[in-house]
Amino acid sequence: MNTKISKNANKNFDNDDIQFARLIAELESVGAFTSEVMWELHDTMELEHAQIAELIERAQAKWDGIKSRT
């Protein structure tokens, strides 16, 4: 998917492709995915820890790619 990035920050705010990846990546950067949170996510999402970690990594990679294009 090619995420369209606007020069207007307000338009970027409304773009879920940008903001969802950004939110997950920023949560990771501030240490939000503690062991306790990972277990809660495991239970509620019915995913293995490795799958959750992969989603976090994918969000980080997407956000890094978006930042490099701005």
C-alpha cells in the first residue's frame, strides 16, 4: 500500500494509514508494551507474543518509511 503523505499536517492527522502506524510505533518507543500489556494483548487478540511483536515491528517499519518520505 502506498500511503499518500500531505504537506499539510492536519490532513496527515486524518490519514489512518499514517496515524495507526505512528501510534503503535510511538507506543513502542515509550515502553508501553510491557510484559503485562503483552499478556493482555495475547489474551484479547488471541495472538502469540511473536505475532504481536511482528505487528509492532511492521508498524515501526511503516512509520519509519513514512518519516523518510516527508
